[in-house]
Amino acid sequence: MTFVSDAPKENFRLGMLIYDTRYRSLTIQVVVLVLFLLFLSWLVNNTIANLEAKDRTFDFGFLLNRAGYDINQRLVDYTNDSSHLRAGFIGLLNTLLAALVGCTIATVLGVFIGVLRLSKNWLVSRLMTVYVEVFRNVPVLLWILLAATILSETAPQPKDFRSTPEMEAAGEAPKASMLFGIIAVTNRGTVIPEPKFCLGREREACHTESLQPGSPEGGLGVIDLGIFKVSLNLLALLAVFGGSIFVNRRLVRQANATQEATGERPVIWWKSLAILTVPSMILLWVLGLHWVVPELKGFNFVGGINVAHSFTALTLALALYTAAFIAEIVRAGIQAISRGQSEAAAALGLRPGRTMNLVILPQALRVIIPPLISQYLNLTKNTSLAIAVSYMDLRGTLGGVTLNQTGKELECMLLMMGIYLTISLIISALMNMFNRAVRLKER
């Protein structure tokens, strides 16, 4: 009897790269890669040739030239004598601010509306359905323009807040009044109180100085890093609050350990509240915190922080629009949880509100977070529509005025694409880290 121990080895042939399934996929990938590199090389060479034909160069030296234009709202110091690089940095900060505020408001509204859509109250659930259908089926650009129009056309003028002696003698009130006595909403913008620190100075003199434009921050001062200034008051507050969070987490761990050992959970809510608030309040009192309330002087308000209507319209419209999509994501995530979970919680005596907070939503997060990442990315990229309401974000500075002044379309577009890509990748990475933290851990 004869046994065949090993199959005869077949010699390699070039035809096997196409007809042999062991090599075909690798061959296709190599061919596609070579074709892509050839196309990329042709595109680069063609671009360089066209630029040379027009006596133009590909460089980023224009970023160091004088910008020569103003930016109405900014988070750090800037003048029209600053460089285009500085203007682009201001636009980037404005983009990040609008994205952060918009994502925060959209998340809170979306979760709230998504839960209410599942309410057993017919009227409440239908109203939330109308909200979702109306906002998500109208282009977001129209919502931005509508919000800007409402804020600029319906808000009163600064002179409407003035009370003349004749009006006081006749017992008449001004046409407009400040919200809560501290917020002035005008057709030029919204002026809110500004925090100032008066460490080592009298409050009256500090308040008078704070009404002047460009007044120093006070308190511990600032550190000038060249690109921007860092507030030592803010750093001290963040350090104290971070320490409070660390101490509070240790307190919660001790309460959890006591509950596991005895079955009874100690009452610690008042301790947590004191730990999280008292140290920060003491620090603010030591630094001499006071609020500069806007005052009507001449033709406009002085003091306080002026929030442009363009920023308010952009963030409000993006938040309301994105909240409609987040609400549907939250609703789908809640409905993905088995009904038996809520029935088991009810059998244990948990009220519906506690059941939603402790049982349903924590499990629904595993379904909600992946599509939620896409909504955050969409909102961040939709901030580029700010040019429609003259809000100077990254699109308005680097991709708008700078591009038109310098004629460097290719360089500006590549920079903008790289910046938006970097922001999107960072958001995705952070949300994916959170997604891994809440997902089910298998043994």
C-alpha cells in the first residue's frame, strides 16, 4: 500500500498573480496603488506647471504679511496690523467656540427632546415630533439667516434704553429695559456682564477702570505667550476646581465601598456640593471677583462683553438644527433597550425618572454614541456657513478675506482642509475613547 505524505509543490508562474486567488488580491492592490501614485504625480506636476505659467509660486510666506482688516469678535488680542497667520488663528478660535457651544446646547436639547418623544402624554410627544420634523427638513443655512434676521430686526436700539428727564418727570419708562437688570439685548449685539478681579484695589476704583476699553484683568495677572495671553486667575480656578473633583471622587469611592460592605449608602450629596463649590467660591472672593454690568454711555453700552448677533444666530441655529437629529438618535437608542429592563426596574420599585437615568440611558449610550459622533462632526463643519451672517470664523478669515487679499487660493484651501480634517479626527478620537469606556466589557 502506498501513502502520499506531501502534495507536490507547484512552481511559481507569473500567470498565478492573476488566476491564483492567493495572489490576485495583492496584485490588484499593487496596481491600484501604482495608478494612484501616477495620478497624484501628474496632478502635482500639472499644478506646478500652471502656477509657473502664471508667474505664481506655491508658498506660505503670505501668512506673515499684514492682514489689514478688522475682526468684530475675538477671544485674544488682534488688530488690523496683525499678520494673516494671527487672523487665521482668531478665526480658528471662533470656529472652535461656535462648535463647542453648539455641540453642548444641541446635546442637552437633543437628549431632552428624544426622551420627551417617547412620553405617554400625547400632546407632549406630538409637539416634540413637530419640532424634529420642522427643524431637520429645512436647510440649516435658512435657519441661520432667519435667526440673524430676527435678532437684528426685532431687538431695540441702544437709545431705546435711555431714560430722559422729561420721561422721568412724566413717569414714563424707557422703550426697552435690560434683562434681569444686567443683560442688554440690542440690534447691535448682546452685552453681558464681564468678570473682573480687584485683588489689592478698591472695588469702586476697580469698577471705574473696568468700564474703560482695554482695562487690565487684575487679580493674579496674565502671562504673555506671544500667540495669546494666559490668565493666571483662570489657571488658579481650574487647579482648585480640579482638586475639588479629585477629592469628590475619593469621597464617592468611599461611599461605594461602604454601600458594598453594609448595603446602606451614606448621604454624601451635601458633602459633594460643598467640596465642588466652596473652594472655588473662596478663591474668587480672595481674588476680588466682581461683575462689570454694561452701562449706557453716549450712543452705545460700555463695559461688559459684547456678543455679536452673528455668533448668537450661528450657534443657536446650528444647535436647534442638530438637536433634531440627536433627538432621533436618542429615541432610537432608548427603544433599542429591551422593555424587560424597565419592567424589572419597576418591579424593584424604581420610579420612571430613576429608571430612565439609572437603567435605560446608561445602556442606550452604547447605541447612541457612534451616530452622535457624526452629528458633532457635521455641526463643526457647518460652522463654515458663518460667512452668511458675517461671523469671522476660519472660513471668513483664512478662506475669505485673506484668500481674496493675497490671491493664494490653493494654499488657503489646503490649510483649511487640513485644519478641518485635524479637528474632525480629534473629535472622533475623543468620542471613540468615551465609546470604549461605556461599552460592554466581555469576560
